[in-house]
Amino acid sequence: MASLQTSFTSLVTKKHNNYHLYKFVPGFEPRTTQAADRYYQVKGLLSTKATLAVDRRISVGDSVSNVAKQRKHTVDPAAPDFLPLPSFEECFPRSTKEYTRVHLSGDNKPFDTYDTSGPQNISPKLGLPKIRKDWIDRRAGLGTPRYTQMYYAKQGIITEEMLYCATREGLTPEFVRSEVARGRAIIPSNKKHLELEPMIVGRNFLVKVNANIGNSAVVSSIEEEVHKLQWATMWGADTVMDLSTGRHIHETREWILRNSSVPIGTVPIYQALEKVNGIAENLSWEVFKETLIEQAEQGVDYFTIHAGVLLRYIPLTARRMTGIVSRGGSIHAKWCLVYHKENFAYEHWDDILDICNQYDVALSIGDGLRPGSIYDANDSAQFAELLTQGELTRRAWEKDVQVMNEGPGHIPMHKIPENMEKQLEWCNEAPFYTLGPLTTDIAPGYDHITSAIGAATIGSLGTALLCYVTPKEHLGLPNRDDVKAGVIAYKIAAHAADLAKGHPYAQSWDDALSKARFEFRWLDQFALSLDPMTAMAFHDETLPADGAKVAHFCSMCGPKFCSMKITEDVRRYAEEHGYGTVEEAVKGGMEAMSAEFTRAKKTVSGEQHGEVGGEIYLPEVTPRDFVLTDQHFNVEIVTRKGTRGARYGTPTYAWDHFLTPHSFLPSIIAGNAWEFGTGVLHLVIWQGGVDKNPSNLTKVISL
């Protein structure tokens, strides 16, 4: 094994001239011209076939392969031709691939963001480049008993997939290998999915987002589902689950796999149910096994299997408000109740593991008893299944099968931490994969928001993969716009979680955009955002002119009240007056104003009191009558000491003798906060009028 490990490690760490393996490292510069080329243009990787390669012969000689059935060429009966989607360049102006490199203005260095969109401008009928073919072929010649990433990791071997993930995450390959070996991370990567760009799911890596697509018996075509795949990955989906339940499930999945650079997951029980005409009682282990092998042969990267829905747990849902809301969970539950037998997926778990470790299919142990309402959150049924998930996880690791655990669901915020704590303890830190959770049930049409709140919370606590929720959740099958809204909401949640966990890449992205915002680099702000075109459109609704793209304000505050512009002016003032820093400028200004205030002189009842600005109490004076001369107002004003203090003097206040004429009093007092604390009215006279600018005070007269 030592020699095997040495030769294999040497093999996978050498330079790859035909493919740029360094997918993403912040600040990474390609070493060669070839490395900078788009990977779908690399020699030998682009398929020249005009149709999908779905009629390949099954050449694996084991018993598993004999169950897989040969399929004819895939044709979408509803829409044989594919309409183009908006291009990467249209969605992300000022950005280039192969990681998303955002080109910034001026002397600012480009910023590189993690990219999931895959090769561009390739017809779906061609399929994507098979970038993993050489990797898989080389490993097949090593004669290892198993093909899983976990097996290689336990042997100390760093695979190409591990190296690829390490460079995308900006971490060492050894750290990736270690996390996979201990089961704390998975790399979903079926050896038949040659088009895959490997990614890693684990609590010590960037939080990932899954998008669900798939047709139903009511609506949707193969073309539409492929478009949803491309659209979801364009906006940042790290994995995609095909949840098709209608006709042409196999064909739809084939199109999706051949056009996917991200891992594809499925719920095999859906297709198994379709094979028995939708009658749960007609399901059997044999039908389910055949479906697993069929999908593994196509290249599905991970299966969701609800093996934790045990017969004895089903009665625990009787008192729920919403019962069993998982489709897969309800199918297994019905079968168990009809035959009063244990879940066949649980009974045949070892057989399932044998299939998975031949193809390196990861398992997502489904939460078939997840709560479907806030009322049902954290109940006994949910946690009983989670406990069984832990048992199934450890059994999978014994056979070197990668595992993650699915979680809820509908959970109020104060109950979210308990879910994370129990999963970490009971499932030995296997990656947690949650649907949200939704934090309230009152917002149909906005559940992408209610769930993103929960997703950000549980992601910050250690959840590794967040399954998105679209605005159509609970209402209907999502369309392309719904997919985008769901992905964006969950990319925000995942990024917020990464910030909370202290991930340096997440912080650097925020810093880059914040700097652009403060410097009023509007185009850079748009380009650095998750959705540049929407950000630009919102800005241009009120300030569409080109000049607004360089203006030092937006329509929210305008040119005079923009806090960032004011701060910029302060910094400019500090620089012009020789202050080293803003802090020094603030300190100097405060000291100058303090000195000026302290030196202020007051005249009270004809007596001048010098430097009393720093005094709390002024000398007591005796009020007296007096007459203002014509040089001030050309009116005679007589007053006496008032009987009470007031902020604004009006004729309604209780004075012994009111000021006369009464009509003039409001014009003297209005808009000025006079002090009556001593029972003496202070009027400010400046150049024959009432001065409303305190900085221009030249004379203070006391009554």
C-alpha cells in the first residue's frame, strides 16, 4: 500500500498541462497561458458528438452492472430545440472566468470569487467537457478495492478531486484529505459523472447552496429543467437535485448530468414509484435496487434515501399538526404501514452501501420525518429519526461511503441551535444539510426569505449545505425567476454564515465591496455584488444618467446629506490642514472649539464677564425694566421678570406684563431655543434683526 500511495500521490500532484486545476485561490495568477484558457476550450476535452452520449455500453463486469439497462438516444418530446439563456457576460459584466474574476477600476486589483457556472456557450446537445476522464482512468488501473474519495483519503492518498477542492477553497490538499477521511466533509463525485468540477461539503469549508429542479406530472419539459440547471449554477448553486416526478425521468436526468459541472443529487424513490405506476404498495427492494444502479450508472453524485423512517417512529407523527411532509418519507411510511414491515431501505442498508462504494455515490440520509410546521418543530419523531441517521452514518463509514445528514424543515429561531447540537453529537460531525429551516409559516410567497433567515443562523452554527427554498414553496413548481430568487437568497445566507464563522475569503469580499462603495465606484459596486444587473437597475431607476455612475451620492440622501461624502470631505479637510489622520483632525478640532468656547465673554445687566464659557452657573443679577432703542427694531418693548421658564416665548405664556406689541413677539422668538432658567429673557440682537445663526451672535441683552 505504501508504494501504491507514493505512486498515486506523485501522479496526482504533477502539473496538468491539459487542464487548469487551480480553479480558485484568492489572488492566484495562472502560471501559463494554457492555464488561463477557458477549460472548455482545452484540447481533447470538448466532445465532438452532436448528440448526448446516453447510449454507451455498460462494460463493468460485476453483478451490479448487469442490472443497469441500456438506453436509447435521449430526445425531449416536448421541446427538441434549446433556446439560449442570457450569457455569463450579460449577467456578470466586467467579470471573466474561470473563477469569476471581477475587474475593478483604477489601481484596484481584480477580485476573484468562487465560481459554479461551469463552461459557457456550449450547446446542451453536445454536453460539457469530460474533464475527469483521465483522472478516473488512471485510478482504475491502480487495482484498488474501492473507488470512493473516503477510501483514498483513509489511505493517505490525495486525489485530483481533493486537490481541485483545496485550490477552490484556498486550503491545503492535506487538510481536505483529512476532513474527508474522518467523515467531516464529502466530495460528491460519481466516477461516471466525468463533466463534474469537484467541490467539497463540510463545516470547515465555505457554506454551500443546493438548488432543487425537476419536472412534475403537471408541468415542465426537459428543456426547461436543463435551463433551470444552467440558470441555478449561473447564480451560484453549488449542487443541484433533480426531483423529477413526471414522465421521462430518466431522459431528463441524462440531459441534466451531461450538462452539469456541479454535483447532481436525486431521490431514487421517486423514480421507483413511477416504475410501479405511483402505487406505494407495489414497491419492493428489487425495484428500488434497480433504480439505484440505473441512476449510479448515469452519474448521479448523491442519493437522498429516507432509511431512517422506521416503522416504530411513524406513530410519533400522529399528534402533529402537519403530519409527514416529506414526499420520500411519506412513501416509505405508507409502505411500512401497508405491510407492517420495517423500511426496506433500512433493512438493505448494507446492500445500498455496496452499490454506492462501487460508483462513489455519496449518501444524503433523508429526514423523512422533518417537521412541516413551526408547531411540530423539534418533536420526538424528528429527533428519533436523527438518532437513527447517526447509526446509518457510522455503518456507511465502515464501507468508506461518504455521508451527509439531512435536517429540517420548519424551526423557529430559538430552537435552531438544538438541531445543530444534536446532529453534531449523534452523527459524529458528518456534514449537515438542511432545508432552510423556515423560521415562520405566515409568509407564503416569501418563503425564500423566511427560510434564508434560518439558513443563515444554522449555517453560522456549522451546517455545511443549505437547500434553497424559492418564493413558490408550498404554492407551485418554481420557474426560472423563482430559481434565481431562491439561489440569491441562499447565497446571501451562506455568505453571512461564512462571515460569522470568520472565513477570510468572505471577509475580503465584503471589504472589497465596502471600499468601492465608500469611494463611490458605482460600477465596481455593481460588479462585486451577487446580482450586478439588479443592483445597477435599482440605481438607474432614479439616477439613470451616465454621470450618476461617478457621482458622490445616490438618490437616497442626495448630494448634501450623504454620510460617506461628508466623511470624505472631513478626510480631505484633515489632509489639507496637515492632520495625519482623521482621528487627529477630530481631536484637533475639538480642542480648538473647546478653547474658543472657554474664552467666550458674556454681558449681563451691563456688566461684562470674561471667559465664562466653561462655567455652569452665571452670576446672579437683578432684572430691571428697559427700553430697546429705535436702532434695533424701531419699536418700544417693555418687559418684567417672568414668573416661569419656557422654551419658546409666545403671548400665551404667563408673564406679569407681556412684551408689547404682541404681534412682534413671535417673530423675535420663533425658531430660537431661548433660555429662561434664571427667569430672565435673553434676546439676541444682530444688525437690527433677530439672528437665527448662533455663530453670528454679536450682542446679548438681558431683561
